[in-house]
Amino acid sequence: MCSSPPPVALDRSVGSGPARVPLQIRAGAASWEELTGIARRLAADRFVVVSDRGVPAAHAHRVLHHLGAAAPTRLVRLGGTDALGTGDVTAGSVVVALGGTSVLDAAGPVAARTGRGPLLLPTTLPAVLDTALSLVGPAGPRRVPVLVRAQLEFLDTLAPGAVRPGLYALVRNVLAVCPGSFDQVCARLRPDGRYDRSALVSFIALCADARAAMTCYDPLEDGPAGALRYGHAVADALRALGVGALRYGDAVAQGLLVAARCARRMGLLDAEGEAAHRELLARWGAPDALPAPVTAEDVLGVLPRPQPGDSPHPGKDPERALGMVLLDALGQPHVRGGRTVTAVAPDVVRDGLEAVAGTADRLESRPGGRDRTGTRPGPSSHVPGASGPAAL
């Protein structure tokens, strides 16, 4: 006899400066009735649900049913023919984003036409673990959502091939923010991307706590919270190159390895810290080589240049330096002048890229029996509630 998964109810609050982003992690029949109650308390004159065609119709119908019990509800799919008119969104409306990162980003300008922030219902792991919890988007600061609700039924329908790379924020956070969780996360990661709900709940809670620790005093993520962009410089470069077969999470994996090698070359990260990157990525099941036919020179051509105020690098050709987030040790971003982006000499970045491309010596095997947090642990190596057994 098959038993249904147990219900889930876990709350978190992500503080970003003076703002608080409430997060609910839910599953089970009763949680859907709770969603109707939340909709009623919002006292909206209507709900405008922004989604796209990648969201299963069953998810959209269920959301429309429960929100519609509280107020008139309309579904607008990105790229469809049902565009919003000038009178479709009023000051009393609540915009609901149902989908992945692109949907959450697209819902922001629509919500700006109302008197309150959006209700976010992320349906992918990158959206749950990263986008929905950040107040910074591609176009600048986002409005504070009235609620982020991680409904696990949405994640149940994800293919394992989408789940594994979708955990990039978890892996990044363990390396850059909360290495105290290294062993516990290693034990739970699966290269096949198959996780039960308890594992996913622990991953979501850890990412929420890590972001809360970093953005409490840096809500716009332009200071120390820039560590939440660790590995993304190379990932964004690979995306700019149009590497279509490479999922963004796997591109971040390449970025983490390149950043680790660069930090090692610059005398920041030790051998154990660099090897820890490869160990965690192996447990995750991420690829450890640049996708063919991409070369190191291709990536160098599109990597961003550092901005004024970023940490300098004493290279021979500083005007050609590239901007990257680096670590001094696991959980300790390299920070100078309050900034986490470091100007890295092109030859150092080239070495990192060639190491990942497989044309340089592979990283050393990680020695056993030593502290996972590196040789110089500091306050950032522990995130309250994120690194202990209760969180995982």
C-alpha cells in the first residue's frame, strides 16, 4: 500500500536591510486551503497571475482555483496573445508570479503598477533557492514580495535533469557562505538529481538562512553579499557565448572551479580549499570541464571588466583585468574596501579556464581528515540555523 508524502510546513524570514521577505515552504492538501486564506487576507480587488508555457497546466489551474476563491483571477502567459491592458492591473491588484526566474523577473514591472509587492510562487529550484529571495534583479532593485511560497508539489514534477543543475545556489552557498554545512550537504547530494521532500526542504532552508546572513546589512548585494555571485562571472560569460546545451547551473559549476584556481594562483585559497570545490561538485554530479568547442580565449573575451572601487590586482596590465568574486578560504570571500569583486589579471584567469578545460594539471586530490572550512575560519563560516543537523 502506497502512502502519500507527509505534509510540510516550515517558515523562514529573510532580512534584507529594513525589508523582510517572508518564506513559506509547504506541501499537502491543507496547505492549498491555507493559500486561499492568505489570498483573502490580502484583500485584493483582483489577482493577476503571470506565468509562461513551461509551467504545467495543472499547476496553473490549481493556483487559479484557490486564488479565485478570494477575488477575480486572471492568468497571463508570457509570450501569449493575452497581453495586459492599461486597466487590467490596478492599485488594488496583487500580481502573482508563477514560474521560474524569467517569470519572476517579468512580474516585477507589472507589480510596480500596483500598491504592493508581488506574491511569488516559484516552480523551479533556481527560482526557489536564489531569485525569489533576492531583492536585486537584472534591471535593479526589486519590490519586496508580500510572500514567497515554495510549494513542493511544483518541484515534484521537475525532471531529475532539471533538479541537479538547479541546485547551483546550494553548492555556491556552501562554498562561499556556510562551509559548516559541507559534510552534511555532501552526504545528501545525489548526482542523479533524485531527492525526497525532506532533502529539498533542508536545501531551501539553508539557502534562505545563508542569504539572510549576507543581506541583513547589504540588501542590494553590492558589498560583502556580492559573495552570492560567486562563480557567476564565468557562468554569465558562457551564457553570453550561447552555449545552449549547458544549463546555467552547470555553467556556475565551471565558474566555481575557475574562481578556485584563480584564488589559488593569487595566494588566497589554499590547496585544500580548492580541492574541496571539486569534491563538492563531484558529489553534486556537475560537469568538471568546459563544454566543447568553448576555449579559454572565448570566455576571456566576454568576461566582465571590474568596476571603479573593486579590489585591485597588482598585475602588469591592470586595464585588461577581469572582475571575479574570489575566496580567501571556504566561507570567507576576498573583500577589500567592502567590495567582493576582485580585478584579476588575464593570465591568471586563463590558467583557471585552462585547468577546467583540462589542458592544465588537474586539481590536487583533497587531503582527508582536515577542517573543511579552510585554514583561517572566521565568522562567515557559520550561518545560524543553516549548518547544524536541524537544518539538514
